[in-house]
Amino acid sequence: MPYYHVAIANKSGKDRWAFAFNMSKEQVDERIVLPFKQQRPFMCEKRVIQPSDIEFVKISKTDKKYSEILHKSGRKRTFRKVMSRLVAERGDEDEHIDEWYVIDAGKDVTRELIGEISLSKEIPKARTLFDNLITHPKIKQASQSQFENEQYRLAVLEAMISLEVMIKEKAKYPTDNKGKELSGVPLMHKVFDPDDPILSWRKDTRQIDRDELEGYKHIFAGAMQGIRDPKAHAIFQISPMRALKLLTLATLLAELVDASEYIEQNQK
């Protein structure tokens, strides 16, 4: 007997996510699919879901129950613990590691049951805005095909990787004290250090310019740690509009990299 599992994200509310597990085909049709298609409120995890407030829906099918999947192997339990620690370290309180582990373990049947993806009204708007907002050629090249194929998490990941490569290339591949090439957060801290920058779009040394570079140093570092790394570990689900917002941030940062100048290290 197949089991159906549902994840729903609301646009509003303290805890955006609602989940339902171990449903039969008849139950998922009656409780989720039919009300959604008819745009009627329905219950999920003892919560009333308004179709107009839905940001994301995923329905998956497995041949085992929720509890059986979670306890399938010790190795996978260890994986969940590692992911839980990553989430806790970032302070994300709204992640549901076990729930998403089960959802992602099954076959995605969202389109099969609902027809067009649940965000069908959002997708055309997001695609139009993509062309208007994602204007940096490298960010656009890195993310456009994935975005158009509705692979939003991958689109954001590829954009952030492209941004990091741009910074490495323009900063001439900086290294740490041991000669190891820097990447991620350490790379951003070194390249945009206001006291000793490698790249800067500000030529003045006034405090206001230093403060700006200091602030953007943390934004660049945050983009690597808070956006790129979690996406690489595949622990976030993402909607078209949220992906677009993150790609817009990548575009802004890429434009700053283009506007920056390399500061010769031997001239410091």
C-alpha cells in the first residue's frame, strides 16, 4: 500500500509549515487535492489552510510509513542529527528536518495529483520579473535555465556559486596564511575587509565609506553562509518568488563586484 505525505507552506503565520503523513490515495484526494482544486479551506495538521495563503505545496508517495522511513538505518539518523545541528547553529526555528526527510524520500506526485504545480499563478509572474530583475549576465546565465525549469533551489545555488567565482577571479584567488585558497565566509571577510581590502568600490578612506564596506562584507559573507551553503546541503524548500528575491540579491552583489577595483597587495 502506498502512503502519501504532504508539506504545505503558508505565506503568513508564525510557523509557516504544515504537514500530513501516512494518508491513502483516497484520503489525500478528499482532504487535500479536491479542496485545493476547488479553492476551499481544508485541514492539515489540525490547521485550517486557506488556498489563497499557500506559498508552496509538495505531495510525495512512499511504500513505507513515516516512522519506518525515519528508522530505516542508523546512518540516516546520523545524517538528520547533523542537519539538525546545522539548523540550530544558524538559529532557524522553522525547519522540520524529520518531516522533510520523509517528504524527500518519496516520489514527488504533486503534479500528478494536482495537475499544474500549486504555484501556477505565481510562476508566470516570477518568470516575467526574472527577465526584468536578474540583469547581471553571469547571474542570469548561471540560474536562468534552472529557474525556467522550476528548479528554484538549484537556480539560487548556481547563482551563489557564480558570485563566489566572480569574487575569486577578481581578487586573484586569495589564500590564507598557509597558502590554502579561500572560499565562502573566510573569502568574503578577507576580500572586503575595510581595514585591508582586496576589492573595493570606494576609493576614499572616510569612516562612512569604511562602514559601508564593513556592512557589505557581512552581507557577502551572509549570502555564502546563510543562502549558498544551506542550498548546497538541500535542506530548504523554495518557491518561485522567494528564489527571485534571492537571485535579486545575488544580482546586486555581482554588480558591486563589477564596480569594485582590485587593490594591489604590494602597494599596501
